[in-house]
Amino acid sequence: MLTSTDFSGLFNKRFLDNFFPIPADSSLQLGQLTPQFILPDITNGSLVKLSDYQSKQPVIVLLTRIFTEKQYCPFCFPHIKALNENYEQFKNRGVELLLITSTDERQSQIVVKDLSLKMPLLSDPSCKIFRDYGVGQALGAPLPAQFILDKQGKLTYKHLFSFLDHNASVETLLSFIDANLMNE
């Protein structure tokens, strides 16, 4: 499960490609469509297309920071757990959560099992989606960010990582949904 001393698998090409800090600078503007993607859903083995949700339901794209299947970001680990524990609250509001990690499929399968994830976990080891969304990187992995898309796929909310405000809390996300998307 989780250890604080096992760094096996950490130093790989993805780590080196994301080592030098690049601040989050997402140029995505509220009201615009966000970059599309097709990624494998590790929780059920299917492919997820962001476009499949357009005209159907709001989506929260959750870019998270997991270094390896044994090394989690200390800011993202509690965030992932809170999202997973509250997944039904999002589903009950008609909102899908798409958690995206840069770990490869094998590492992601271990994460799904160890955390008993209910929500989809999408694998993007190339970090293309992280770069398309402009979330930045540091110390071997892309930085976390959260993007709420309305039913039409337009950006209605974004939260980029900072050391003062790491991730948008479950409460913040649910409050935004309740105030802005429940009457769509």
C-alpha cells in the first residue's frame, strides 16, 4: 500500500520530462470549450472520450498528481480520497468526475485497487492532457488542477494549483455546482 520510503519506479522518463518547474498558466477561458481527449479508464477498461459527455451532463476534469503507485502527492492524496468518498454526491447531481493521472496503466491499476476508487481513473502517462490544459509541472509530475465543464462542455470553473490553495475542496466543487449548474 502506501509507503514513505519506496522510490522504485519514480525515476523514469515521465519524471525527467516533468522535473523542471513550469508554473500553472492555463490560458483556458471561462465559457470556452476545453481540449478534447480520449483516455483509458483504468477502473473498467473502457476508453473515455470527453466529447461523449457534451449535451448530456456536466463533467469535472480532475488532473491529479501521483508520482508512482506507491508515491502520492501529499496534497493530492487526501483530495483523491475525499472525492472518492463523496463520489455519490456528484453523481446524484448528474455530474461525472474524470480523475486523470500521469501514472501508466499498470501503476494506475494498483492505485484503483489500493484506494478502492469508485470514480473513473484515466491514465495519461504522456502528460499530453496536463500540457493541453496548462497546469504546469514540478519535481517529476504535472501539477494538479480542477476544471468544471457545463453540459455543453464549456468551462465554467477552474482551479490551478498553488502552494496556498492546492486543490479545490469537495465542498467548493459541490457549492459551485449547486449555485451554477443545477438548473441547466
